[in-house]
Amino acid sequence: MAIAYSRGSTLGPKDLYIYIRDDKGVFIDPAIIYYEVFKYNKGALDDMSSLVVPPIKIEAGKFYAPIKVPNDAPLGTYYIRWSIKKTETSKAFAVENRFAIVNTPRVT
């Protein structure tokens, strides 16, 4: 596990973030972007938020998920799924990142 956060922590721009670029490598704001959080549970993903949530824009093409980890959040592995459409007519795609909720934060 590469990324871990502790219960009660507030995640900011340097935590769960995503950068969107066009084919030339220029940062762009997609037509649609949102995220969902899932808990890994015995080989399946349980939807933790039951909401699709828009991220916070840092600057052009750079976004983060402003998550407040509850003090009683279950420990374990989680996924954030970013759903993106670069333009209104482009095909949607998703990017997933794995992270953990632990008693004591650590980065490996």
C-alpha cells in the first residue's frame, strides 16, 4: 500500500488528486469530472459514499478530493474512482487509485 491516511484526517490538494492533460500534454479542464469512494471488502468494492462528488479545482487541469476521514472510518483498503469526460462528445473513462485508512499514517 503506497498511500495511507489516518482516521480523522482532512485530505487536501497534495493527497488524493488527479491531473488532466490533452494529447499535447497541456493541462485542461474536462467537461465532466467526479469521484466516488469505495471500500475493498473481501474481493468486492462497497460504495462508501453512494454519491458522485465533484472535486475541488486547484488550477487548470488539476483537481483533488476534499475528503474528511471520519474518526470511526473502518480501517482497510479503499479506492477512489475518478470518472472523466474530456469533452461533451468524448468517451468517458475512469481512473482508480488505491489508498488505506490506518490508525497511524505512513507513506511507503
